[in-house]
Amino acid sequence: MKRGGEKLIGLDIGGSSVKACVFQGHGPSARLVGFESFDISDEGILNDSELHRGIVDWLNSKQLSNGSICVGVPQYQTTMQVTDFPAVKPARLRELVAMETRQLGGFTDEAFVHGYVSMASGHGRENPVLIGLCREQALRDTLSSLSQSGLRVGDIAMGGLALANAYFSLHPSSLSSDTPVLLLELGHLNSFAVVVCGGQVLFMGSLMFRGEQIEPYHDEDLRDSSSQSPLYRAATMLDSEIQNIVEHWRSQESEPLSKTPILKVYLSGGASMQRGLCQWLEEAFESKMELLGPEVGGVVRPDLTIAYGLGLESAGCSTLPLSLLPEDEKELRHRISRFPYAVAAAVVLVLSLFLVEVLVWNWTGNALGKLSRYDIRLSESEGLIRQIEESLSTISAHELRLAPLVEGANRGGRALSALESLGNACKDGIWIHYLAESSSYRDWVETDAKRPEDTQQEARTRGGRSGRRSRNIFGGEAPKVADRKDDEQEEFPILTKASDIEVSGSFVCAGYAAMKDRKSFSETKRRIGDLAKNLSEGEPFSHVDTMEELGSGHRPELAQPWTDFLRRLGGQQFMPFMLRLPYRTPEIDPVVLNQLRSGSKK
């Protein structure tokens, strides 16, 4: 016996022996690997339970108990019918078959299990369907007994259909034949006949003949027996039953098949090996007789035919597969057959989840490591930011301290640049007699308008000056010196704080424009406007305009000497004017200066 891979077994439980046909593989790849038989006639078996336990022990000894087994149901326990249904979808066909089986079983209170298989069209049938029925209780009793004995049953099939499938497998050319063929199974306790034609099963019927009637005369040749011998009488009864069953088939078959002669008969079963039986029946039936069965060692074994057909059903390579398992048993076996796949899927799922968990753990570990490094860098950056802020504060303080120097150093240059721009812009008849920063101009206007005459003591307090407040070199007022004790020494009695500096954003200039007469007033105003426009388009000023338009203060004392001088000239008219000259780009941005002051205070 070859081993390896799952074994698919067809098990024929006969009256005197049990036969097993073993296949490996499933479907088209299935291959026959061997046969086994078990003689139960001498075992003293009393009932089915003992029989089934004995079968299990025998299968264990042959290492076949773990295979998937298809058990045959005796033909006398089943009913078969061929019905020609219309061409419908599979779901609708299932409903039609169920209705047909309910009608077949409607004459009894018994519950039936049915199965069906579609056959090839032909012989007057467009969509023939073979329907098999069996009492449900009989099937469940058999399954229960086998299961209690420890036998794993994968399927249950009809013995008559197993005979037909064996014939189709052993004679593939019969699938295209148009001639009916009679198959006879002569068993120890039951016999039956099957009529097939061109891949269709046309009829199944049981016989009263039993093989045990002729087994005692196994060594005798039927052709040499007298007409009074028990062997001859049994053969005569078999011939009569064959004639009757053929006539019964013809009576329910439609023409022209019912009138077609049966030219060939195949015998199977243990009783078919009786010496001279095949030749005797051939003469009596007037048809050619031949043994049907698989070859074992070059010898046809008709006693193994049913087991071979059941093996084809178990291996899924039978021509007409039909199962009589109850629906709940089919579902259970389907689940059992799929259980390894479910286990494999569960293992794959668990491994996948484990792999995902490992990947997530690795990813989270890496992410946590990155976050930890980021946290360290952020902590370092926070310290660096504090250092940068401190450095910026220090820089701001130093810049603020340098602001007076920058302002004072650039003031002379701005004045020279302003004088150069005014000189270039002034035309004939226009001259400038006053130029000063706007902060200085406004400061003098406000202080002269509001301050009373200084006393000698106040003048000495402001650094020994009299007549006006003392001014520092940046144009601002010198800060007042706080009261000090006489013994305190001060290196610089007058200081200017960087935070007190006032950035001047413009110059103020005053001048005269000559007029021919009073009628040329508008022309003179236009000339002054052109002067302001020319100054705005050049450097270093922008948006130059007259002081009167801005409503600024007036300094009459600045123009008084020139007014007196011009009056003495006589006959000549002059128009005084004042211009505000804003810087195009301030030397120190006031916004930046305010930020520096704010940083200094912090």
C-alpha cells in the first residue's frame, strides 16, 4: 500500500466481506493506490455495532482510519428517479427537486434525505436530473453507529450509482454510446440492476437473488449442473428476474429507447465469479455478458466494483456525484474540512498581529527616542534662547549708549548735506538765512514763549549761561543737575542720558524770495513751491513743504535783522517763507530707538 498524503477511501460493507478502495489526491489529480478486503463471515459478528467496531480495528491495522471515507448505502434502502426538468438556474432547480422529492415521500410519514445530480442531455431528455432518496432515520442510525465505533464518515452514496460511476470510469467510451447497457450487482445478501446509456442512468431496481444461494457451489461449473441442482435452480431464478426487471424498465421508458435491445450486460459482485455463470446467462439472455471491475494484478475483480465506485465518489472524480448526507451533517463535515484553513488563518492572524505589535513597538520606541532627543534639543535651545535674549539685551544697551554718539557725529554731516542741497536747489532771487534741526527750532520756540527771564543764580545753575536754557552739543536741553553735597566731586557735571536723546527727523529753513511787485505774488509762491519740489526729489530730503501749511510755530526774531535790512533797500519786494525738510532716511530709526529703550528698561 502506498502512503503519503490524505487517503480517500470508498468502503463497501457487504454481507460476507468489507472492501476498501483507496485513492490519493482529489478531483482530476486523484489516483488509485490500492484495495483492501476484510472477510467477516468467520468473525462471529452478531450485530451492526460489532461489525462497525471490527471494521474500525481492521482499518486501524491497515492505517486507513484517518482517511476520508465514503460509505455505500444498500440499494434496497434507496429510491431513484430520473426527471426531465426545464432549463433553469441552479437555485431554481434545487427548489424544483425539493418539490419533487416531497411528492415522492408524500405517501408516508417518514422523513427522507435526497440528493440530485444533473446528467447529460439525450435520449429524449433535455435536462435530465437523477434524484436519489433514502429514509433519514436509516441514514442517521448508520452514521451514529459508525461514529460511535470511531469511524470518520465523510460521505454516503448510493450503491447503484457507485456501480454506474465505476462503469463510466472503467469504460469511458460508454459516455458517448447510444446503446443501453445492463449492469448487474450480485451480492451476498442483496442484488440489483442498473440500466445506463450514454452517460445517463435510466433505471435502478433491486433483485430477489442473493449470492449466498450459490456460494456453497462455488467449485461447481454451472454449465455442468443438472436442471434439478440447487445451483441451476438459483441461476434460473436469476435469469427470470433479469428478464422481469428489463421488461419493467422498458415499460416506463419512452421510445425509441424502450425498443432498443440490450446487447451487453456487465456482472459485478462476489457471486458473479461463480464458475460458468457468465457463459450460462449469456446463452439464456441472448446478450453478451462480461465481468465489470478494476484490475488487480492483471485480473478483473468484480467483487471490488462497488468499493471502486465509492472511492471515485470520495475522491471527487465520479461522473455523477450524488451525496445522501443530511444537510446538517454536510454542514458539519464542511466545517470540519475547513477547520485546518481556519486554524491556519488564525495562526496567520495571530502572527500578523504579533508582527504589527512588534512593528508598532519598534516604531513607538524609535519615535520615543526621537522625542527624547528633541526634548533634549529643546531644553538646550531654551538655554540658548535665554543666552540670545541676554545678548540681545546687552547689544540693545550698548546700541542705546552709542545712539548719542551716532546722532552727534552725523549731525554736522547732515547740516553740510542740507546746505549743499539748498544751494543746488535755490534759484536767482531766493536765498536762505536760517537752517536748523526742527527739534532745536521747536524747543526754542516753546521755551522762549513760556519761560520768564532767568536770574543770575539760575544761569549759574545751568552751567554759567544766561538769557536762554543751556543746550548740549546734540541740540537738546541739558538735564538739570540734582542737588549735591558740597564735598561730592563730579567728573562730568552735565551729562546726557541715552534714553533722553530725541532723534530729529527734519530740518527747518527760512529765507526770502524776491518779487518784482505785489502783482507777482502768485508767481513767487509758485517759485517757492518749485523749490520745495526740487528739494523733495533729491537727497537727503523727501516731502518738503512750507511751515504755514503745517501750522507750526513762528520765530519772528530770526527774520527781524533781515526784515530791517530789506526795508532799508527800498523799492524792492521780498516774500518770506519757511520750509520743513524731512529726512528721506533717518540716521536712527525712531521705532528701533524705542525698542532699544524698551530693552534697556527690561
